Amino acid sequence: MKMANPNYSKPLPAISELNRPYWDGLKNHRLRLQQCAACATIWSPPAPLCPRCWSREIVWTDLSGRGRVNSWVIFHQSYFRGFEGELPYNVAEVELDEGPRLLTNLVGVDHAAIRAGMRVEIVFDEVTEAITLAKFRPIAE
Amino acid sequence: MAASPMLNMKDRTAIAGAGSSVYGRRLMRSPIDLAADALAAALDDAGLGRAELDGLVVSFGTPIGADGDTIAQVLGLKLRAFNQTWAHGRFTASCIQWAALMVAAGMASAVACMASVSFSGLRKPAMGGAGDAEGAREAGGSHGQDPAYGMTSPGAGAALVARRYFERYGATARDLAAIPVAFRKHAALNPGAMMREPMSIDDHQRSRFICEPLRLLDYCLINDGAACVIVTSAERARDLKKPPVYIGGMQPLPAGREEFIWAYPGFGVLQQAVADYDAGLQPVYKMAEVAPKDLDALFSYDAFSILPWIALERFGFCKPGEAAGFTAGGRIELGGALPMNTNGGLLSEGHIMAWNHQVEIVRQLRGECGARQIKDAALIQWANCYGDSLIYHR
């Protein structure tokens, strides 16, 4: 992976007690989400209890890092100075094989080639010393 | 399962007055000042004095509009009952529903429901980008904001829905042009509308992308202004200056993992399941004891052009995936079978959080709309992509 950029100027995620294990996982190149030990549901975003059965028996479970593009948009308007140099840039919603969806950026693909249902896998992007983002790239079926 | 009602709200309350400030870009007037214009106009329209107003429900205060407690202090109101939502557009009908319930419960007798906004003048809030509070919400913004990946602004959430819609149902961005084009035609007949120049489908297709697949002309206006309606009991409204506009049916605002702000359950964005959605007969029609076919017009939140499509499908005017066909060929235009947003909507009249739509509904039902008047308008619905609704009749 590339070296973390000390001049990284894009917004960084707000770390909370609820989501810290998620970001710690990405930093260690592991995509983890919460799973209910009682009913096996896996979900996002992080919650204090299982949104399905309200059990507090929760484990952070490793996921495959693979999924499919569910929807996507292309930003042509500048909202963040840090993204200005990359306009137009994509934001995609990836449905993980385990079910939950994540918002992300697709890398290594022309915008015109993005398709719903496109198979993708995670790329760990170490944007700062502390933060690694989960991005996705196309893979073969 | 719906509880059986303890109180029949059908026709128990009414809109007794409606009023608005001027709507415009960079008015450089404070939101409290604009709120004063709208409130005074609504009270005058009802024939009520300031001292007779004892309730206030405000949507959209800080950081974009005037807060209810400030309005009460600065305008010298003496209120028994006051409440306010946070700064989201989705609470327009809910505010009117709270007011109706307060009146029915005897907690207030005349309740002003309103919003004032300063999107372009003195306040200029961050709608997306670095200063946007939505993007800083724990567990993500309610329009899908996720700033670390550049996902920001309400319009991007609507663009995510639009792309998913096009992919799932095969409709196109060109089909979507029917919405802004229809509402611009209506705005051309409304002297109070901000954007009145003709717009063609090709104009829409030539406008620049903001968040693709949505273009500039899929986005509502960014402006300043205020609008207000006064809720009283139906009995009291009959004794006031103008004919009452009865609230015949109400349907509340849902929330949960199946509710993305701009898509009905089963649509399949954010954490929604992918499932067939069947509107069935929505509860608002049962309360009002009317059928969708009886409506003279439909009003809906149109901050982005995809939203009226979602509302039409959510309420069962057409099946999921059929909105493009439904809105083609002038059906939703004045003279069509189901005119929508005859004021020009947020897309062309102005963005007053759809409080301007409530004012327009009242004026249509009283026959006050001049060149854009729907002949003999008697029954009009507010039906939202969020799932909330009101049925008004004269």
C-alpha cells in the first residue's frame, strides 16, 4: 500500500465509542462489522445492541470484503476542498456478500463502466496514520 | 397493527388562514422578519388578532430559519402551546398534525404552523460540505451523508435513489424531466413564483450535472422566505373570515431501518431490504373516507425531481416502477387528470420546506389561484415520499 499522506485534506470519519472497532479493523486491513451472537444478524452502522433482537451479545466479525455495486453517484459539484482536484468523483453503495451496505469510493474503474450488480472487493486505503478507508475495486465474477 | 382510534380526527379541525412572505434569492432579511410577514398575513387571512393566537409549531429553525421561542419573544406572542422540529423539510405535515391534535385535545385553540428559511441571504447554511451538521451525525447523515468518502448534501441522497430507480425499473433521466418541466409550467402562471421562464425537456437535459444522475434542473431553488397556516377547530373556522379548509385525513411520518428518507420500504438503498412494495389503501384515505380517484390535485415534496415519483408509488397512484409513464403526457399538469404542485413547487416557486405548498392548497380550495386555478377544486392531498400525508377539502 502507498504511504499515508501527511497533507491529506479530505474529511476524516468521526470516531465514536460505537464505531471505533470498525475503524481499528480497517487499520489492520480487516473489514469487520457487528454480529449478534444470539440471532446471527450482521449489520451496519454500529449499534449498542442487535437492531433485530436487542441482544447485547455482540461480536465484531470478519467479513469477506466482497460484494456488488447497488447504486452510485458522480459528484460534479465541489463541496469539500479536499475533493476538488478529483472532480468528478464517484461515491458508490456496495452491498456486501454478508448483506449490509457501505458507502464507499470505487477505484480502478472508469465512471462510464460502473454498473449495478458489478462485483467488487475491498481495497484498504491508508489515508492517514490513524485512518484507513474501505474502498472497492471491480473483480471478475 | 394500527390501534383503533380513540378520537375521530376527520374534519374536526381546519386551516383558517394561510399567508406567506415574499420568496426570493438573497433577500438579506432576517428569518424572524420573514416569519413576521408570513404570520401576520396568515392571521389577517383568518381574521384573527395576534392575541387570539395561542399555539405555534415551527419546523426548520436554527441554523437556517427562525426558532419558535424567538418568534414568540420577538413578535410579542403569548402562547399556551409551542413545539418545534429540527431543521429538516420532512416535518411539514407532522407540524400541522400536531397542531390539529393539540386543538382537538383542547391544548390550544388557534395554532400557527410555519417555517421561515434563509438559505441564500443572511444565513447561507452549509447544505453539504465541511460545515454541514448532517454529515457529522453519529451513525451517518439521514440523506446518506458519509463525508470521508465525499458523500454529502441532501441532493446526493436523492441521486443515489434516482440511480437505483433507473437501474431497477429502466426509467431514464430524460423521463424524469417531466417533473421539473410540469412544475415550471405551473410557476409561469404564478406571479409569486421565482422561476417563471419556460423550460423544455431539452433545457433540462442540457443543464449541468450536480450529483449525477441529477442535474441542476432536478434541484430545487435556494432562497429565502416564510409561509404559515393557522389551524383551529372546524367549528371555529366556520365563524372566521374565509371558508374553512377542512383537514379530513392525516397520516403520520414513519421511521426505522426500512425507511430511507427518500424511498419507500423495500426500495433497497442504505439498509433497506429489497422487496416488492405494495401501497395497498393508505390509511389517510380511510380516515378521510375518500378514494385517490376523487382528488382534484396532489401536492408533494419536490426538493429533487425524483421525489414526486417516489411519492406517487408510495401512495399507490401507480405501481413501483410505473411513475415515469404516469407522469408523462401532461397527467400531472394543470388540465391533466391529477395536477401536482400547481404553485410551481420547490423546483420553481421557491423552497419554503413545502409550507408554500400548504398555502397553495388552501388557496386552490378557496378558488383564489387566478390563472392557475383548478376548476371547482374541492379535494386535495398532500402526499410525501416520506410517507406522511394530509387530505384537505373545502
